[in-house]
Amino acid sequence: MSETPASILLIDDHPLLRQGIKQLIDMEEGMQVAGEASNGADGIRRAAELEPDLILLDLNMPEMNGIEVLKQMREQGVASRIVIFTVSDHEDDVVSALRAGADGYLLKDMEPEDMIAELKQAAVGKMVISDRLTTLLAQALRSQKPQQSERPDFDSLTPREKDILRLIAEGLSNKMIGRKLDISDGTVKVHVKHLLKKLNLRSRVEVAVWAVEEGLHKG
């Protein structure tokens, strides 16, 4: 991690939970809480103001839920890493969050030290998903597989897209992929857009899960 601490925005309607997470994060040298919000609308405003490295977003909030907040942030161009932090381990919630542009999905019942470890990973550009959700997510994607003619076709990708796909499967962000391949973030973004379209997949997480299932990340 860089010398500058990763800035984190907490969006949750429970003050006690925000305080607890803030205390945990404040004990870590590589991270700092840049701001807090108790509802979705305020969270969207704070995200635009602060441009934090990472946003920890509650799923179940009154008035505007986390999925809606997430969608609005992505529509408004918020480029921060956004990790859903919730009690819900329902398959629909997990899939909806990831398809809406979340960079991770963590459960609130995890051990504090595990949460900190996952946040550190998220802050440096890795996708984070609570362990017990990984199998659930893979099953959900399998059950929603498109028709045979629409199934992902690895051979349709260019060599560069295949390289990027493998790095996505390792959980790397566009910035980290660009650094590794010596190309710009913008170029990576264009390649990702193209490979998603070719593979008939809707998110980086779907790409990662599919690539791991197919063994393509080892190529």
C-alpha cells in the first residue's frame, strides 16, 4: 500500500456500527475514515465531495437502499471502490449488488480482524467477497447461464483481452492491470468493456467467477 492512507467513506444508518468500524480503521496505519453518512442521499453527496478510495456501503437503509445508492453513484461517475457491508447473505442481494457495480460484498457477522484484512485488500484494488458467499455466487451464476449460443467464448477474445481477463480473475483493479501491462487505466477500461460484451457477462465479478470455474486464470 502507498504511504498515503487509503481514505474510506462509511455509509450506514446505525451510528454505533459506524463508530465501531471507525475505531477499528483508525487503529490501522494504512487506512483512515474520511467521512460518514447515515443515509443514501447524504452518502451520494459525500462520495462526490470526498472522492474516497473506498466506500463501505450498508445494503438495508430506509428511504434509499444500498443497491439504489450504488447505481446512482456509478451513474454519476463515482470511481471509488464500493464494498457492500450487510447482514444479508441472500443470493439475489449478492448478485444484484455485484451487477450494479459493487467491488465487493462483506457480511457484518465477520470477525473484526477479518474485516480489516478484507478492507485492506479492497483498498489496493482487489475484489472482496465473504468466504461463504463465493460458492453461493458461483451457483447463482451457473443457474443463470445463458443459452448455449450465448455462453462465454474465450476464443473470441484478443490476446490482450485474454491477458486482462486473467488479471481480473486474480481480483486486480483497472489501475493495477494497467500498471502490470504498462497501459493506461482508460485503455484497460475499453478492453474490459469489449470483453464483457463478447462474453455476454455483465460485471467484472461474473468474469472472475466464470474464469476461475473454467480454469482460465491459470493460463
